[in-house]
Amino acid sequence: MHKFILGENPMAPETGGLWIIRLPQPIAIIEAVLSGEKIHSKNAIHTANLLYQNPDGITENWQLRMYHLFTTDFLTDPEKQSEPILIDALHWFRAYLEFEDKNIDNADEYE
């Protein structure tokens, strides 16, 4: 699986928050957008959808939007390489959402 870095700014609700997933190698920038929230750029080169049911039973509709992909591997077609990256990003982002929900639920138990 690829290695991902998450940059998150949920403190800006007026802009719909901002979740950026970055890959260091190959270099890629992916935005995670929750359905109904603001899309920060319309220029995505590839998209993938994720339906995630949180522990409260609410289904969240997320879209991962890839804006940039760069690789130094001249033997790989970037168009073909972007699909497996997005699939890995979907799995990674789902695991992140599950981790965050579990932490929120655990924090509630200790209050």
C-alpha cells in the first residue's frame, strides 16, 4: 500500500473543512470531500466515491478527488497508475475515519 499524509483543517466550517491526502512517492494530491460540502477546486483529474457508515448508523458520502500526480517512473503510465492509488487512498481514508470515530466514542466513555 502507498504511504499517505493527511492535512486536515476541520476548523473552517464556513468553507466546508478541508482534507488533503498527499503521497510523497509518487507525488499526488487528493482532496477528500464530504457530500454537500464545498469542493475547493473543480479541476480533478480523477475521482472515486466512498460510502462510509459511521458508528451512529449515518452513511457519509465521501468523494476523493485527485488533482495532481507526478512520478519519475517513465515506464508507468500516470493515467493507469492513478486508479490503484485512488483505491489505496479509499481504503486508507476509510481506516482513518474508523480510527477517528473509535477515538471519539472512547473519549465519550471517559467524560
